Amino acid sequence: MSTNTQETLIRIQATPNPNAWKFIMDKPVLNEGKATYSDIQEADQSPLASSLFQVDGVRQVHFFQNVITVTHSFDADPEEIQKNVCSVIQTRMPMHNPNQTRKDEKMLRRESLSPELKQIEEILDQTVRPGLQGDGGDIEVVKYEENKLYVFYQGACGTCPSATSGTLMAIEGILRDSFNPEIEVIPV
């Protein structure tokens, strides 16, 4: 499904999460970093994200490059969500500034990370993040202690059933092969 009203071309794409949709634009949503908003209060600095939370059923909004991933409640009507989200994007995108959206502070603070966390982040950047970002999500490292890596799923990955099973096991397998055979990955 595509729509081309008010000059913003939007392509809607399903994600592995049945409750999340990717809205791919012909304009940047973010020029740098990524942003995940879990409620309207977190989105108060972004009129676009804030307006998306006014769509009935929207539970999370994730911005990355030219993609907005919207996660909705399980009982929401997907067609209604898609129609209403497209309407918000069409009206808000002309006023949206992709330079003024919240940036991913984790990327900016990597130089202060421990050597272990830097290595973990690099492994995730090369192996895991491209796939998660392609599916409308991402992963944030919360902390690493005593061979336990605590992670937070963002975007479509946040409520995806496979995030806590198959995806989690794959991430753990990659890190065990490339970093530490004893590592355990725990979602928070």
C-alpha cells in the first residue's frame, strides 16, 4: 500500500511483530541516530511522535533514518492504524525537522564505555542491528556485569514474540562465538 498525498510518499511494510508496522518515507525522519518513544510524555519534544500517540491503539513509536515503526495494541484494527498513522504523517511531516529529534545518546557516549562493552557494541553493529533495523526495531545495551548482558528491545522488537525466544538465542549465540562463551543475554 502506498499513498502520495502532500508530497510524502509512504510505503507500509509488515514486520515480524504482528503488532508493528513500518512506514517508510521518501524523506528523512532522522538525519542521525534513532529515537524510541514509549508514551506521549517521552514524545513531548517531537510533534510528529506526539501526534502519532494520539492515534487510538498506538503503544510505541520508533524513528530511524526514513522509517517510522509504530507498535500498536494487540486488539487494534491494523487497517485503521495504518490509515490513521498515514494521515498523521501526511499532516505532520511537512513541519517535522529531522535534525531536532532526540538522538541516540548511546552512540554519542561509546568512547566512555569499557573495552568489553565497546567490543559487544561493535559485534552487535556488525551482526545483529542491521537485521533488527530492517525489521523496524533495534537493541540497546543496558549493562554488562558478571557475564550477563542486559538489553532493551526497541521499535517493533519491543513486543515481538520472537524477541524473547529465537532472536534472543541468536544474539546470545553470536556473542558466545565472537566475544565470550559464557555470556548470557537478558531482555529487560
